[in-house]
Amino acid sequence: MDHRYDEAPPFRRSPAGWALALVVAVGGFYLVTEHTAHLFGALPYLFLLACPLMHVFMHRGHGHKGHGQHRSSDDEQRRQ
């Protein structure tokens, strides 16, 4: 196993990543506490937006090439 210690840490573990996470957390807290009425007003639209987003992101790994071609090589080997 070859470890390289001179590589930069991933962004989420860097100081800039921690600062961004803190700013997002504080901004989210402010949004929820001060703008609750606006947040609840947008809630039905967020549910409608969640449907196509879940469809896109949850079907990303299937490798769709066309209808009826959803079988993987493991399925082919099991059937033989």
C-alpha cells in the first residue's frame, strides 16, 4: 500500500471546506429561524422538484442503453 503524504487533503477536510460548511450551517439556521413562512410557502414546490431530481440521481448508476437491456453480466452468468 503506497501512501503519499504530500497530497492535499480532500476539500471537505481542508480549512476552506470546514469554513464553507460552517457558513452553510449558519445560513441554514438563519433561513429556518427568520424565514419560516417563506420556507413553508416553498415546500410544495420543493416536493415537486424532488421527484425529477430523485429520478435522475437514483437512476444514474443503472447504465441504461435502451428499454429491455437492463441485465448485467452477473445476471447473464447466473442464468447459464
